[in-house]
Amino acid sequence: MSQRTRWLVRGVGVVGALAWSAAAGLTPDQEAIRQTLTGSARFAEELSSTLLAALGLPGAI
């Protein structure tokens, strides 16, 4: 991942995810969102459930 992409994910991606979650009345975990968006996994599905849980969706994992 390029430095510019990392910056966008950390800044815009995290802020957008937090805003979306809060607007939905959920309780997001900022650090978990950041780690998920900058993390890596062999398959996207491995990160998707983690991201949903970090966004505060009940029963996501």
C-alpha cells in the first residue's frame, strides 16, 4: 500500500467510518477501525467481519 493510500485510509477512511457508525446510532471503536483498514489478510472476508464489529454492529463476529 502506498504512503498516500495509507494516509487516505487512516484519515478519510477512519473519519468516514466513524461518522457513518455514529449516524447509525452505533458505538464504533476508532482504533479497531484503523487497524482493520490498514491491516492485511489473505481474503477480504477475514477483515470484513472485524470491520463490522469495529463499526459497532451487534453480532457482527
